[in-house]
Amino acid sequence: RRKAGGMVAMTSSVDAARESGGYENEVWAVSVRRGTIASASESEELEARFGMKLPAMVFPRSALRCILKAPCFAVSEAAGARGSSAGPSERGFQFDAQSALATVARHAEPELVVAAAQAWQRGNQARLQSIQLAELPNTTDWTYTCRYTGSILDLREICPATVRIDMEQCRRTDLPIAYYGESVLYEDELDDHGTSSCSARIRVMPTFMLVLLRFFLRIDGVLVRIHDTRFYHDFRSRVLVQHIQHREASHAAYNVLRQSVPPSAFVSPDQLSLHLPVVHEELHNFEIPLHAHVGREAPIS
């Protein structure tokens, strides 16, 4: 029941019915899987593997994958390549539930000790004991904050990164959408004290694609947090852009936000992100191999 690398292997005929399909153009093969929620036995196996109580809803087979269409890539051994390889013929990137959960901290943030945290810790200890992990009580980040930024599959990173996402292009509303897909990786309502969720979505337009991995956390009256990782590719370019951005408001900043932002925004991460300050940001560029590039030859940067 385990794959190489320790990933829990979970397959069933139900998954095929839940596969939402995908999209292909001359550059990319996109697949979006929306799997079923983890069964009791699968949850126990994952809890044992990660040493923590899982979120209330985990979709261990859910994933979003973007793989370059090119014949039989050899696994790169060149300096500057980053990430893991899903196979000797695959290059690109992906998001999956198990990799996201692996980035959840094993220690709670001390500044977020609220009534909800205490209630969660009591339930966590009982659950850990039930799977014979009592030696690890109260060690999980009960907010399930995800630090996952995607899995890079055998792509060479370009340093320094100079190409950014063309936000003006992304905001255009006159372009037809060639494909849209989304998949939820996990969710939890934090014992009715807020919400914690991790999801991925993709939008493909005629000349570019934009992919978003979003972790959203709201602890009512205490904190709001959004961790966004975007991948952007202009199909005329040989550069794949990865933009990581963390936004957050807690305690005093949260109270100020609550007075200036309509209540409806607190249940809409898209709206809320427009009002949250940026606390961390990274930019990475990856090379699209020449024979996977479509259109006139363009410089790497």
C-alpha cells in the first residue's frame, strides 16, 4: 500500500469516476483529479505516517498536474535542477494532498493559543492514543497551515529570476477560457472556530495559463492568513514563473481589518486577499525546454 518515497498508495475504481478530466495543447497536458474523501482506514494510515490528527476532510487522491508535452525527457542531472521527478519522461509541476499535508508543522504556534486550540489538543491527544502515538501528544499545528508551494518535476531553475506574472494579461475579461479546473486537497472547520483549507485551480487561456495553489485560514476574531503559490506560463515564452505570496492579519491588525472590510469578504478568500498585507514573497523562474516551446524562439529571460 505504499509507493516509493513513503507516499500512501490509494487506488480504487471510484477514483476513475471522480477524475474530472483535463486539457491538452501543444505545450502542456493538464489533469485535475477530485478524489473521494479518505476512508477511516486510509485516515489512520495517513495519521500514522504524518504523526498527527488529519483535517476533518482530506482528499488523498486529489491532485492537479501540469506536464510538459515532449517525447521521453531524460531526467536532468544538470546543476540548477530543482524538485523531484515523477518519472523519467515527465517534466512540469503538480499539487497533491499528501505533499501538502507533509508541510504542516508538528508544533502549534504559541501566539494562537485560544479556546479552539485547547479543545483541538484534547481531541488530538485522544486520537493519537487510538493509533498508538501517545508519545506525540499536542504536537500538531491545529490550524493545518500549509507551507506547500508545489512539487517541481525535473525543471531547471533560472537564477536570478527576472520574469514576473503578467497580471494585466491575467485580469483581461475579453479572452475566452479554454479550460478551467479545481480540486480541494483538504478542509477543516476548526471545531466551528473558523476554517482551514487547501485547494488548487487552473485557468487556461489561448495564450497563457495560470495555476493557483491556495491555503486559506480564518480563525474567527483572531487571524486570517492566505498562502498563495501561482504558476504562470505565456505560451510564447520559454519561462515558467512561480510566484509565492503570503498575506496575513492577526490580533490588532485583524480588528482593524474587521472594521474596514465587509463581513462577506471573510468567507471569500478572493475578496479578502485584496485587503491583506503581504508578509512574505518569493519569485522563481524555470526553463521550458526548447523542444517543448511553441511559437517563435524566445530568449529565456
